[in-house]
Amino acid sequence: MIRETIIDSVISEMIHGFAGSDEYFSKTRDVFAARMQSYILETERHLEAAIIGEIGNNTFDHNFVFKKDFPVGVYCNLSYKRVTVLA
């Protein structure tokens, strides 16, 4: 089970990270795909990458309504305290 502290920490990182850091935030599908390819090359975890990639791609395919002033894209941290975070 994911602890609330992890969720709160990720939300805080997302809010503060959008100002200048794009390390975990992909604004477009091609940036997300490139990061997934890098993840595969570094870890050789093909099945895990396919699952993460599918969920991340669904973000671009099915989310049409975003809050005003909220960036469009997907937050993907593949090594956050031993869990993968997609938001």
C-alpha cells in the first residue's frame, strides 16, 4: 500500500517542479516515449516499461479537459522511493 507521505511528497514535487524542472514531466508523447526507451536501455525491464508506457500514453489519449494554468502532460518518476509514480 502506498503511504500518504509518498503521495503528498509527489504532489508537492509536481507543484514546485513545474516551475523550472522538466526532469519527470513530459509535455508531449514523444518526450515520454524517449524517456521510456532510455528506461528500457538502462534497466532491460521490457514488460514493466510496456505497462508504464501504456498507462502514460493513455494520459495523452484520454485526458482532454485540464484545469486552467495546469500543464498538459504526464508526470513519470520511475525511481521514486522504490515505486513508479505516474500522474
